[in-house]
Amino acid sequence: MANVSQSASLDSIAEYLKHANNYDSPTAMREAKEVMHNLVTMRQKGFITGWYFDEQGHLELLPSDAVMDKLDKG
């Protein structure tokens, strides 16, 4: 799983938000776009390498090696 760069699509995040928060489709898509923007920003800044839905349906982030090194030292 360490090589995942992105496996939760915009549509899958919108669907998750729709069901988890009882959003209508337009609201879910608007919120999903914001989530996706934030995920891409975190990846561009080097905080994460990707994201995916785990077996329980939770959105998980894959921290970068640099972040993991800081966590291990701190």
C-alpha cells in the first residue's frame, strides 16, 4: 500500500460524504472538491504521498517519509 498515490477518487469521496453526512448530491460534490483540493495541497507540500479508503470505509492518508521521520524523532 505504500506506493498508493491516489485511490479515492473525487466521485468516491463525494459518495462517502453523501452517505456519512446525509448530503444531497450537489453539496456532497462541492465538499468532495474541497477535500480533494486539500489532499492535493498536502501531497504537493510533501506531507502525504496519497490517500485511500480503508477496509472500514474511512479515508486514510499516507504520510510522507519526511513526516514519518519527524514523528519517529519527536
